[in-house]
Amino acid sequence: MSMTRDRRWHQIGLGLLVAIICGCGESAPAPPAAATGETATPAPPASKLRVRILTNSDNLAEKIDLVGLDSSDLAAFEKLSEVQRESALAVYVVAPNQPDPPAVLGEATRAGDALQFTPRFPLAPDLNYRMVLHRAAGAKDGASPAPDISLEFKTAALRGLPKTVVSRIFPSSDQLPENQLKFYIHFSAPMSRGEAYEHIHLLDADNQEIEGAFLELGEELWDPEMERFTLLCDPGRIKRGLKPREDLGAVLEEGKTYTLVVDRNWADANGSKLAEGGRKKFQVLPPDEAPIDITAWKIEPPAAGTTGAVVVRFPEAYDHSLLERILSITDAEGEKLAGTVEVSDKETSWQFKPTQRWVEGTYQLVAHTLLEDLAGNSIGRAFDVDVFAPVQNKITAETVSIPFTIDKPAAKR
């Protein structure tokens, strides 16, 4: 298959779990109403009938065959139109709390001595299904339909795939400001969408949950790969003068200790619970209400003729995701250099390693003014601005630049 495994999990999660289990979107047409008249043809003996599952390299069911049918059933099926075939051969999820589940989306055809159902997306692993041949679809006008043929089957468990875990939580520091704005939760594989806030908890030092700590958005904030979730503390409890903060207080309080918990009941993209959850314990510092000051940055350039990294050191930790994306290096002509970026030292250090050797001359470190610290303060602007205080030295440009020089290596003595 040309699609990567991670992309398959994303497709299975969004297509299968939503369209099939939740019954959202299309569904197979309802079987035609039963006719009356002639005597119905009996179903083949149960001993002859069986379900044959054809799987892909990941052990996911891609085709399901109904084997052991009489030739009359096979012939009657072939005479049906494409729409009638979708009604005649169907697969359903077996769910105790859903007595009338929607049909799985897919295509029904004849394959040799069997009838074959090909789901639009591979069936979910380790789940019970029912395959039904609605024989009424092939009954002649005025004839009583033969009884339906119904067989249950279970898909196999996944084979050879790693279990999903919480791999990292940012900020990585264990000391955060009282007005901490966001967390990034990274997973080792794609996750499911729609239940994030049920599985993330903020606990105080007594393991009591802080209610209403996070801003719960209907459209969860995921990266395209569904492997990084952005969690926002409720801004209404961060900004001064807003009612949520007045009524409930700040989410975090200076001097106290908290633990961010991701429980393992959260399902990944293939429906499996996390093998491991995640925990981040941290202590709260005083609030940070000052804008980012780029004059406090320290640039450590390498020597010309090398591919050494430019190292930029910050006086405080900045937003991990933004550091990876909105800082760059340009040459004297303003051309952006190609290279790799690394964020380290608890998000207080940024390193750029070029793909080509450095040439002696002047360069620019370019930063977008959207860069934020842990409290949401950006370059030239505080997140929690006091509307009664004058705002001075506000930076309005989209980017700011800091020049630095690459010199020749020092002569050896």
C-alpha cells in the first residue's frame, strides 16, 4: 500500500469510527420490503456457511467473504443491480447498546464461489461484526423471500504494532509561571479526536482535580499527524479583571505544586487505549507579565568554513512549538538559509545547523513577533495587558531581526 501506516491509522480513526460506529454520514440502503406468495427457499445448512476474512499486512480486515452459499443464491445475487447488491449483502458492528446499528460502508460483489464485501475502510481490529445476506433483495415478484443468512465474526487483533504512549509534555521545565498559558502533549502514534478533555486532568498537591482549568474547544487543537495536542489553560482565569478569574480564581497559584495527568483510557487512532499515560509535576513561580525582550538574547556564531550550529540563548523559556517554526537565519541578501533546528535546555536554547558551510559575512537572526513565552507574552507585547497602563515600545512589525557576523577561524599560534 502506498499510504504510510500512520496515515492509515488517521484514516481508519476518522472514517471508520465516525462513519461506522457512530452511524454518521452515509449508510447502506435499507433492504427491499418482503414480497408474499411462493414458498421461500430454505437457507443452506449452517455447517456449509462461514465467513472468510482477507487481511492486509497490518492484520486489518480488507475483504470479507460469505462462503458456502448455494448456487441459486450466487446466481440471484449476480442478477441484482449495484444498489440492490448494497442492500443484499451488508456488514454491521455488533454493539449491545445499539440494537439497530448502521451498515458498514462498502461494496458487495461476487468473488468465485463466494459473495465478497469490501469495506470503504479496513474494519477495526478486535471487534465483533455481523455479515447478513438479505435474500429478500433477490426474490421474484410475488414470491416469499427466503430467510436472511446471518453470521457473526470477530476481527483479529493488531499484529506487530507498537503501543501508543505519551512521549513528551511541554514545557519541559518543572517550574512554570502562575499565568502559564498552554501545554503541548506529544504521542508516539496518531490519536483519536473528540475525547481529549475527558482524559486530561490537573491535580493539586492533595491530588484533588482543579475544575474548569482548561479551555475546552469543540474543534480540538491537533497537528496534522494527530500526534501533538495543544492544551490551553482558560484565558478567562489568566487575564486580570475577567469574570471567570474573579469567580473561580486563577488556575495556578504561586508557590503551589500541581500535576498534569493524561490518563491511559484515551484511545489512539486504531481504538486501542494508551499503553502508558503521562504525568508532569511542576511548581508555580510568580506570574510573568513582561513582553519578550530580544535585546537580552545571546547569539553564539560558529566559524566560517564550518557547518557548526548558531546557538541562540534566551533569558527564559519560550513556546516550544513556535521556536521550531518561526525563527530563521538569512544571509546578507535576505535569503533564508536551509538547515535543521533544535530546541534544547528546557526551551531556553535554539540552534540552527546549516546544510552548507558558513561563508564569512553578516547574517540576520529573524524572529516573527508571534513568538511567545510560557505566559503568552509576545515580542513587544504582554499577554495580560493592563488597559489602564501606558504601553510603551510596542513592536508592530511582523518580524524583527538581529544581525550577527560569521568570522574566519582564529589563527593558530
